[in-house]
Amino acid sequence: MDISSAAAAGKYLTSKPATSPQETSANTSHGANLAKDFAETLQTAERTAQAAMTGGADPHALVQALAQTELAVETAVTVRDKVVQAYQEILRMPV
């Protein structure tokens, strides 16, 4: 296996760094993706709960879905509280 400096430099230039951000379309933002994921988590938990009530889901799956929903709601409330706190701090700034 012969490795030349030109080939190595070419591979280095064409490689994508692991730290580069993921490419998204111009119309979607990170916040929109988070909101979409949050809604999907809630919908999945609701479908699992309905399936558990009709006997079509494992109780363990229901508990897991409810735990994921609880974590998602707690995270959303924490983010909301931080945003409100930052907004209130901005309002207290002297002009």
C-alpha cells in the first residue's frame, strides 16, 4: 500500500469533519426540529397508551413511553422557564 502526500492531501480536503453541523434546509430551524420531535414523542406515547388500553401493547412499552413523555415535558418546561428568565433579565437592563 503506497501512500503519497498528494493522495493523502486530496482525501483530507474531501473528507467531512466530524464537528461540522448537519445540513438542514433553509426553511427549517433547530427549534422547529425540536418542536417536531416533541410532538412526535407525545403522539407515540398516546398511540402506545391507546394500544395498552385495548390490550394490544405490552405494559412495559407503556411505562417506557410514559417515561419518555415525562422527560420531554420536563425538558420543555425547563427550556420555557429559562427563556422567560432571560426575557425578564433583558427587561431589567437599564437603557
